[in-house]
Amino acid sequence: MNSVPTNRIIIIIIALLVVAAIGVGVYFGLQGAKQAATPGQSSGGGTFPLSSGSNNQGSGALSVNQGQPDQSAPSAALQQQKNNLFQLTTNPAAVFWVASSTTSTSGIIRNAVYYMNAKGDVVQIQDIGREQTIAGSSFGTPLRLWQNKSGSKIVVLFDSRTYALFDIKTKAWDVLPAETMDVAFSPDGAKLAILKELNGQAIVSAISLGTARRTSTTLVSLAMVDVKIYWPSASRLFFVSRSSSGVDGQVWYFDLTKKTLNYVTHGDGLAMVFGGASPSVAAQFVASPNGTSMAVSFLDGENKQRGSLTMATIADKCIFALDGKRFFCGVPRENDKGNDLNILNDYVRGDVYFHDSLYSIGGDAFSSLTPLVTASDVLLDVVSLWATATQLFFINRLDHTVYLYNLPTS
């Protein structure tokens, strides 16, 4: 199968979805699905036609009740949820990242936070409602962003199909090879893996980032196409099929020390979320037969299952805490598509918007559920999460702005 046309189609689709998401999301936000200036307050009414997600409930070791907002919690607890939530900017963000190694001067933001708008400007969020443009770009609209652990460097995919590396210190862009199909930072951030797909082969090379003179080393060449790469641990480079409900995806990893290829798992609509902690942890998402929910399995560093649950959510709405002991997820309680929902495919096509509750899932078997934001008048469609030790950041698809949630200390 020729992978180049397929990936070009994927790029075009993503570009259209980003532009549509910013426009449509802002529209719905202004019509009543957007949070007020004080986060957590209802905008009062609106034209966002939502259907209850209660009939999408799955089964499993733990099932999150995404059908209804939390009405049982005391009003004081719900108010505290709102007090921990902040809308950092009112301007739409295409992508964002957090420089966890840099301390912010803001009383709210504890680390430096940056976003890129649809024009490709790099903007630093200095405080709520206060920001500064620090760099520009000429590559088009940002579609996707990868950051190293500290946030000192990022890679951005633009709608021009350009992959470019940005250094926050020098504020300079470095265009990656034209054949680039995906990237992954090494766990220490010192290297960047670059995936090219040529003649039915997935070729991964790594460039060094910590030296003035960059060197490139070929890591592996495999007979694979239409895959994404992840580099969660120093010795393992993962290959994951691109997600789609109705497609049996696979996960493999290449051992960079032993030079061996190892099979991990497969599943319908399979997607993975990797934690950056040591020992490593991962969450495997597999679509239910009717596509309304995902079975989530938590795996340790040897790919052995630690726990499982079923949620009507997707991998793009979840992330691990820095220590790998908690798993944060936005879980839809309502959607604007109705009972015909295929949660993965409709999201990938941009055909559905959600009202999410936000949860923390932890414990040895990831069976302990803690509600973070469940109030019915907090209207969020959570994607692109990033966690520091004390704060959780994400984009709200309803208005495409960046939000912050102060994590509980206990």
C-alpha cells in the first residue's frame, strides 16, 4: 500500500478539522457552550443541542458514569471545583505547550505556558487575560504539537505539511526533512526521532539536540506504514497504528539495546497514551463493538495489565500525571450528535462536540476515581492535556482557549 497519498489525505483532513474546529467551536462557545469570564460559571442557555450520554455506558472493572453531571456532591465541593479552574486566555489557540522547567511570574500559572494561534504566532501567556507574542512563523496553521519533557523545544506540524522544530531559548525555527511523517522526543529531551515512510518502509532516525553540531543516526527500518511513533523509555521505541474504529490496530516496540522487534497488542480502533515516569506505564484504548465507548487497559513497563475500565471517551482526552500514578481524563456526559455516536470516528472527523466531566483515576490498579470537575454548569470539551506536578492544562474545543486546573494537593 502506498503510504504517501494516505498520509497526505490525513494531513489535509487534519487541516480542515483544525480550521473548522476553531470556527465552529468558537461559534458554539459564543452561543452558550463557552464558559464565562469567571471559569465555571454557566453562560445561561444557548443553542448547543446535546444528547445524554447515559445510553453509551459500557461495562468493565470500573465504569465512569458519564451519563449525568454530578448532582450528589455538596454545593461547596462543586464550588471548589470551579475555584480550581481558570480560563487563561480568550484568544483561540491552535496548539499549546508548558515549559515546566521555567517558573512563571504569574500568581496563577506556576510554569511558563505558550500557545500558537491560527496564524502561526508564538504567544506566551503571562497571566489570565495577559499575553505577549514572542515569535512568528511562515509555515501556515499549526495542526499538532510535540514537546520535550521540559518544554524547552517543540515540533509543530503545519497545514503546509511542514514539520518544524522551535527552540524557546533562541526563538528560532528549524525545518525538518520534507519526508517526515511523525516525530517523538527521547525521554530526556536530548534527541528527536524522525519517522519517514519510503517504499513501504518505516525508517526512523534520531538527531541530537543538545550540541551545536547535530548528528543523525538511523535507529531502525521496518516494513510498516501508516504508524505513529512514541519514545517513552530510553530503550524502547513504539510503533502504533493510526486509530480508526473498525480497523484492527497493532502496537510493536523496537528494543534499541537488543535491536529486536517485539509485538505488544492489537485491537479495534486501538490508541495508546504513554506516561513519562519511571517505571513506565501506558494506557491502551480499544473501541467497543458499537463504537460508543473504549475499553482502557493500564500496562506496566513489561506490558502486563495492572487494571482496566470502560469509558465513553478517547485517548486524546487523557494524560498521565508526571509520576505515572494518576490518569486524568475528560469524559463526555453529553454530545451534540445524539445516539448515533461512534465516539472515535466522529471525533476524528470533527463531527461531534461534547460536554465533559474531568476525573483523576489512580490507585495500584487504577481503580480509584476522583471527580475534579463534574458540575453541570461547567462546559468543557477537553483535549490536548498536559500535566505538571500541581497543575493540569488543556484546550477547550468549545472556544479553543487554554485552561488550567489546580490539582488537589492530597
